[in-house]
Amino acid sequence: MERDVSDKVLSDVHVFTPHETLPDTDESVNTVTRFNFSLPPDVKRELSPGISSEKNTSNPDDDGELLFDEDGDVVVTRKPVTENKLVITIEHMMETKLDDVGLQVWQGCLLLCDFVLHLHTKFKASRVVDLGAGVGLTSIVAGLFAESVLVTDVGEMILRTSESNIALNKPLLGEDCSFLVKELNWLKFCGPKDSYSDARSSRFQMTEDDHTLLDGVSLILAAEVIYDPDLTDAFFSTVKQLMSRPPAKTLYMTLEKRLVFTLADLDVVSPAYEHFQEKMEELLALSLDGVTFHCCQVPCDFPQYFTYDRHKHLELWQITSSLSD
Ligand SMILES: C[S@@+](CC[C@H](N)C(=O)[O-])C[C@H]1O[C@@H](n2cnc3c(N)ncnc32)[C@H](O)[C@@H]1O
């Protein structure tokens, strides 16, 4: 995350990816980016027939223009750019305060999207939860394959934005995956069926059925959620509780190791990353009522489908839980 003088942060994704300002909007989510990506060769036939069989009639090098309806809303069509290239359209904000970083898209999100595409057979017909989903890009990519995606984050604005991005890309997604956007606040997560949502009066509050859905997921995604020590503690506590209940679950998370020079250390350090490593070690050492955790870093040598700088400080980690009867 790049800090500027007004204490706002701006994701590299938005610095280097072309984007447009939405016309005539007084909403704070006022920018739109079209994320072009290619599909792995074996994926085309996996997606719904409307996507895979439709022939492109335009110039294959043309990424297409942003289309608006008569109300000025962005319109997404089902048409692929070429036979193996798709576009996901995401509305988001440019630079934000740290509290609102979920309204931007981060590089680790694109790395996780690549990994989902790479591992698409594992995601096929699976039940997935996305923790700290932000504006919903990883959830949307997972939804190309999964049976259901529970899209979670904290705060009405982020939840509303991810909900509307999912609706915007519905023509691309088809009807095969069900999406549910709900508030899951790691700082208040106390286990199954406890009330931990601030969204008490809204449609984003977790219901008992949503808790059942959450318990039943087999795959957990989390992109770029390591940047603040208190949030990292709360995130790991949430993961520990979620993964201690059957079915056995696998979590894939991405992060960017951000280096800072501190006067205290007189050196370049990465406090958020060091804290992450400590939490990983704690999790590995745990044995809770027959539950053990396994963690490993996944090599990022799989193909790149999205356009971004996959540099050495972008990391992908896997955590699995084993539950003895
Ligand atoms: C850096 S953003 C990453 C967003 C998105 N996953 C991406 O990579 O583009 C971190 C995300 O964690 C979410 N978050 C922060 N505190 C949280 C909490 N207490 N509970 C749940 N999510 C939280 C933020 O709202 C934000 O969406």
C-alpha cells in the first residue's frame, strides 16, 4: 500500500491499471476498472455454454468500451473479448483511508484470482467463503466455478459495493453459483451461531442459515488481509474457529510483504509480515481437541491470467485443518 501525505493509501493495481471515472455520480464509489483476464485452456468448456460457445465478432485485440445504460449505470455483457478472454467489471474507489482499503482492489487479490483459475477443478461445485472480500473480485472469480460463495467483509459500504459488483457481472457468471454477501467481523467472531454482526438491521446480518452455510464451506479465501497487527490477531482467531469444525477446510491466502525503514531498527523491516509469521507458528503449534493445522507457502509459479506485477514479495499461503474423529 502506498502512503501519501494525507494519510490515504492507493493500491498499485489502480496506479497501473487503466480505469474510468463514473459519469454523473455523487457516490463515493466512483471509479470503474475492467479486469481483462485469460482462461486456462481447459476452463472454457467448464464454464456455462453461453460463455464458452459465444463467438466474438469484434476485433480480438479490442478490449471493448465501457457501456452505460440510459441511467448512466455500467452495463456488462456476456460476450467474451476473445474465446478465451473475459472481462470482470469492478466499481471501486481510488485512494482511501486505511479503514476503507476494502473499497480498492489489491495485488494479492489478482494473485489469488490467478490461483483460483489455476486450481479451478478444486473449486468446481465447492462451497467457498471469502474473508475480507472487499469489492468482491476474488469472490466473482471463485463464482465462475463454485456452487456457492459467501462473500464477507465489514461495513455497509463495502458490502453494498461487493453486492452490486456481483450483480453487475451476473451476465458473465450465469446462474450456476449462488452468492451471499454478509458481514463477518473478525474482531467480533466468537464461533458458530453467536451474534457477531454489526449489521443488525440490514440484509447483511448473518442468519442461522448463513451460519450453517459458513460451517459447511470447504474452501476459504482471503486476499491481502495482513496489514495491521490487531486485525491479524482477529483474523487468525476467526480462522482457527472456522477451521476447527468439520468438514475439514483449506484456506488460501495472499499477502504482500511490505517493507518499511524504521528509525527504531535503523533497517528495512516488515512488522506486519513478522507478526503474520508469529501467528502462523502459533497455529502450527496448536492441537485443539483433535484438530491440527498445517501451513505452507505455495510457490507462485503457476500461469498468470490477470495483468499485474507478480513480484517476489507477493506471497500465497495454504492452511489446512485435520480433524480426528
Ligand atoms: C487490503 S483489503 C483487501 C480487500 C480484497 N480482499 C482485495 O484483496 O482486494 C483488506 C480487507 O479486510 C477487511 N477487513 C478489515 N477489518 C476487518 C474485520 N474486522 N473483519 C472482517 N474484514 C475486515 C477490509 O474491509 C478489507 O476489505
